[in-house]
Amino acid sequence: MTVHVNRKILIRRAGGPDRLELVDAPMPECAADEVIIRNEAVGVAFADVLIREGLYPGVPLPATPGYEAVGIVVSKGRAVDSVEIGARVAALTVHRGYARYVNVPAAWVVAVPPTLDSPTAASLVLNGLTAIQMLTRSVALPSTQSILIWGAAGGVGSILLDLARHFGVTAYGVASGARTEFVARKGGVPIDRSEGDVSETLKRYAPAGVDAVFDGVGGPNVAVSQRCLNEGGMVVMFGIQGGLVGGRRKWVHLIRSALASPRFTAFGVMKSNRGLKGYMVEPLARQFPDRYRSDLSAVLELAASGAIAPQLDEILPMSKVAEAHRRMNAGTHQGKIVLDPAH
């Protein structure tokens, strides 16, 4: 009888990338409604950085990070009839994904198209799902005809550029340096943040503003995003990267960011004719699991057909997870970093 040992990443205490330990662990148990996946590719997400820093709600330490995974189903619970052993699937794991084997509710797995390789699929589970749900559910198509994307060369931003091109939406992408060229290659209009106030730069191209802004920075940046909107426009806030410095929590910076965040009154919001909406993938997926599966399947199929092309930065063995997080902290990556749990 073959006895498998699970290898996973463990964070015992909050801190920097050096807190990420590769450890041997028992195999996960499979509940009646779960499957066990032998992971082939695991995405590295900003949410994983928040987990490492002890800042992600609902995930106390010690914990194993890893928001998304792709692999082969090797076992399933007695109540599972929707997934077959041997199927290659993608799953939103939220945490526990940095492992060779992970147990996931069967309702959270989606088949991966055979022509799509596992690292590419892993780069789409969180980022692709976030992008397609924000563009098609947080705002309305086809009435949304122009958008502004912060961090347009990043994991979510680059997929938003692809989706905007696919749906015929004009996209303005905020980036700097050589990343502005990347935005242009993706079909977006680059907005170089080094030129000053993004809202003023945008006016050269869209004097009346855009229909929607996707803001993963948060804090005082939301006020800039609101200035980029036209009448009736919507800011969709999906991250708080502005609350960290170099990928690390700095309490003084977090407090300053909170104090500098815009304040709203009911009358002020009504008078502005502009909206602010939050987006967080996990609670939405839990409340609407059918939407989750449908939207994730849709984005995987779009990638398999070549309609969108997620940007892969690098594939690293799981033993180099600290290097992956150092790159996340420094912001030197372009696109998605993926871990290979088999090495």
C-alpha cells in the first residue's frame, strides 16, 4: 500500500517571506462532499500576502496560504457524483492551496479545458474570475463602454484588458515605464501614472470621464478614481494594496491611508451621480455558487479559445515560495507568478 505524504507551506507567525516554511504533513481527509486534488499548479495572489501578514479576515495563523489551485482529482467523498477521479480541475481554495494535495468541496471545482495547460489555468482562477465578474456583474454590459484599470499590467488588470478588447469596451490602463507598452500591446490606452494626477491625464483622452473604474489600490486612491468617472459612473474597489509598504504592513501607513480615504455622505453620493461598489470574490462565490462555476468556466473557455491570454510572469518550484513573495512585495512581477507543487 502506497502511503502519500503531503508537502505544504506553513505560516506559523505573521511576518515577511521568511515566515513561509515547506513542511511535511499528513494527507488531507476527504469529507463526504469533498474531493482531494493533487495540485499541478498553484497561483500566487496578493491575498496570500495578506494571509502571511496575518491580515486576511477569517484565516487565523498558523495557516497555509494559497487562494487557487489546478490539479488532478485523486479521491472523492461518498456523496460526490459531479466529479470523476482523474479529472483535471480548477478550484478556488481561499487558503490551503500551497500544497501537493488539498481537499476542496466538490461544488467549488470546475473542469479545465484539455487544451489549457495547468499553469495558465491557475493564473485564471482568482484573477480571471475577479476580472470577468467585475466587468460583467459589478457593472453592466453593454452599457459600460469605457473603463479605467489601475495596475493594468498586473494579474487582474491584464485580464481586464483582454476582456475589454473581447467585449468591445474601450480600456484605459494605468501603468508606468515599460509597462505602458504592455498595456498598448493588450489593446488598452496607456495612462502613465508618472505623469502626475491620473484623472487629469485621462481627460486628454476621455474629457467626460469613463463609465467604470477598477481600483485595486484603495485608500485615498478611491478619490482619484471617482474624479475619473463620468455622470452615472461606478468605482469598483477590489483591493487594498495602498495599505501596505513593500508588501509589508506598516501600521503608521495603514492609519494614514485610512484617514486619507474619502468620506461619504448620503446626500454627497446622491448629488455626485456616481457610485462606489466593493468586490471580494470569496463571499460572492459562497452566496452564488452557480455564478462562480459559470463565470470561472467561461473565463477558462475564453483562454482555451485564445480570446484572452493571461500574462504568466514565472513558474517557480514550491520550495522557492519565499522568492515568489519577495517579488510580490517588490512589485517587480508582471502578470502571474505560479508555483509548481510537484518540485
